Amino acid sequence: MRSRLMSLSRDPDLDGLELVVVPVTAFGQNCSILWDPGSRHAVVVDPGGDVPRLLHELASRDLTVDAILLTHGHLDHAGGADALRAELSGRQGAAVPVIGPDARDAFLLSDIAAQAARYGLEGMRDVTVDRFVTDNEILPLLGRSFEVRHVPGHTPGHVVFYDPRARFACVGDTLFRGSVGRTDFPYGDGPQLIKAITDRLLPLGDDVSILPGHGGLTTIGAERHGNPFLI
């Protein structure tokens, strides 16, 4: 990994892909830009906000965005998706789709502006995605095959995007370094989240690097053996 905007605990070998992590919004959410350095094509994962900054990061690397991916419907992960899609589609001259999460998060995506108003935040918009994803779906992007894994509990429709070739996953607000996602929402479910992490993430293998929605990079192995929520 040649460049990043946040300090990561371990630089993953992404087997030919490049990564930059851009913390966005007052929540310090990790928006990820992954790209193929040969083709300069990219995907953006969880653009929660600060769209001008994201556009600058993309333009400075001369990247063409093929898709915007959403792990779940919370405002800090999806609040900038609609504006980023519109800007990129205009600049690139072709529609840039917003893909994901699972349809069970549709109610959150349609409530982003109201969520933002409650926090006193501006510039976040509701988003109608181009399509939702389903568990075990394969997304052909950047010449790779990204696996979709449904990991509910933080939100009902939360998904994870996993690149088995790179042994790397963007896991949103499911599993963190030393912690797990919040479940104290009316729709949250703590036991469901732990079961989903155990069944859907831990089997990926201890060597898999994971980028959570907040904080630094970690690995499946580090969390399997040291995360107090999983021991």
C-alpha cells in the first residue's frame, strides 16, 4: 500500500490493488478508495460525507470510479453517496452506480437527512441505491471478484465486502480492533451480531486483513484471539 491518509496498524499486501483510507465526517468514518494502479479504475466504499475532499483524493490520483459500495445505511457511511454519485457521473460522463447494502437497510438510507438534522450535520442526503446486494453474491469489480457477506446485528442489512485474492475485507461497523459494532439501536441485535461475526467473518482465516468503519486496520486472527467480545 503506497499511500494512506490515516495511520494503520499493518499495511496489507493487496495483491496488486492500492488503498487509501479517508476519514470523513465528525464521526471519523473510514471511507476507503481501492484501485487498480494499471487501469486507474477504482471503487469507493462508504462515502459518508466530505464529498469535496473525496473528489480531490480521486482526482489527485487520476482515478475513474466504477462503483460506490455501501456496507450499511447509517449516515456516516452513506450520507455522501448520493452527492458523490452525481458529481462523478457528471465528471466521468457515465453513470456511477451505488451498490449495497442488503435491502433490509432501506429504511435507514431513506432517513439519512433526518438523522443528520438530529446531529446538527449538514450536507448529508438520503440515497436511493442503484441496487441492493444479497448474501454470497459476487461483485466483479477492478478485475477481481468481491464476495458479499451479510453480517447483521449492527443494522439488519449490514454487509461486508471481501476480496479473497487480496485476503482483505471492508467490514464496516461489524468487527473492530478490540471491539464490535454497537447494537443499542431499536433494530440492533447483539447476539445476532456475535453469531454473524463468528459464522461469516472468522472462517475467512486468521491472515485476512480487515478495515473497520472506524479506527485502525486489524486481522481476523488478532480479533479471534484477543477481542474480548469473541473470547
